[in-house]
Amino acid sequence: MRWTPGGRSENLEDRRGESAGPRFAVRGLGGVGLGGFLLLLVLSLVFKTDFLRLLSTDDGSAPGDQPAEQEAPIQVPAEEPLVQFVSFVLDDVEAVWGRLLPTLGRPYQDAHLVLFRDAVESTCGLAQSATGPFYCPADGKVYIDLGFYRELRERFGAPGDFAQAYVIAHEIGHHVQKLLGRGEAARGPFGGRDNGMSVRLELQADCYAGVWAHSTARRDLLEAGDLEEGLNAAAVGDDRLQRMSGRRVNPDSFTHGSSRQRTDWFRRGFESGRPEGCDTFGQ
């Protein structure tokens, strides 16, 4: 994919240096996580001494009266080119939907993309890296652990920068669904939806990713092999995941759709370039 490095998007939040979960200020020691709090609680019970008093601040205020000092994001020079690529794709996808969504009668509102490592606390709940990239409609943010791209390449056989771009475009597709009033999308990535509705939402997000990909072709951003990279990423369907885990393929348990369905809808969006052609609910 042809792209121009240009720093970080204003809509990108880097939380790679943060620990998920609540933190408490310990006098003279800075912040501790939930594990540290539990350790002090156990010590207090064992030694009959109030070690929790260490959680008070120097001025005597109680924990929670003042926020613990934020940790600085981890700077990993080797990851910076990928961070800039993610920033470029995020801004590009949002610019495209900024033009397209008004044609559907809705203004586009920017989403934010959060980079995290290992685990992250979102408005939709605590998520581990194993959850994979996800969109939280409650806060309008996409969450990605950059380590997922290594898994996409090595485990799922979908290398290439356009495969990485597809992931972002797919998640922004869920943001578009929210803006269009798809109420089911507001239930978030952690359950609460029937499988049939979930599959339709995911396939529509695949189609929306294809709509964005169509725009990159028109703007001469695509390079040879990019479309195939996107299709390889879309081909990570429920049937494939079930086979990889040694389970029997059970369509009734699908939440994202089969590999064939996902690639078909991505290609449909790519060929038409029209979000109106992404009606997975009417077909």
C-alpha cells in the first residue's frame, strides 16, 4: 500500500505503557496496580497491621481522592513505523467515511484508536490481547494490540500492510454502524448479541472495509497484491478458527461468519464502493 509517514494521528491514544485495572497511589512509591493493593490487604490481615495506610497520599487524603500519576507510554523505536502506518490508515479511513456518511443522511463523527499491550480497560470492560482488535461502541474507540499483527501474519497466514489496514477499516466499520443507528452494535464485543445478528454485523463491517479499499484503488494507493492481502485477512472466518482449534465446524455457533462469507462481503464492498450495497440484514 502506498502511504506517507506523517507522525501520529490526533485520534490515536497510546496506552502501551499502562497497566489495565485500577491503580492506587502509594506514598513515596508512585502507583501500584490491583495486585499490589491485594498484597497489602493480605499483609494487613496476616500481621494485624494496617498496611493499607500506605495507600494514602502525603497530604493525608484517601486513595481515590487524587488520581495516581499516569505512566508514560512505552516508546519502542522498532514499532514506530507500524504506529505511523496505523495512524495513516486510521485518518484515511475516517476521511473516506467523512465524505460517504453524509450521503446516507448522517454526519460522521471521528472514532479514536487505542494502542495497548497485553490488556486494556475500556468502557465495554476489561479485555485481554487474546480478544483481538475490537470496537467499543460505548466510548467510540477501536482497541488494538500491535502484537495481533504478528499473529495475523504467522498464525493465520495473512501478511502484508494491507491485511493490517483491513483490520482497522473493519473496526471503523463497526463505528459507522453505530453512527447509522444499528442498535445491536451498541452491545459491544463481549457478548449479549444473538449469533445471527452478530454475523450480520460482522459481515457488514467486512463490506464497509471493502468500500474503503475501493476508495484506495481509485486514489492509486493500492499496490500489486494488496487486494489479496486484504482478502487473506478477511478469510479468518469462524469455520477456519474452529478447524484450527480441533473442533467440529458448527455454523450455529458462528459470530463472524465463514471464511467464504467474509471474503465475499469484503469483495462486494470493494467492487461497488457503495455502502448501500452492504445490506447484510436484507439478504
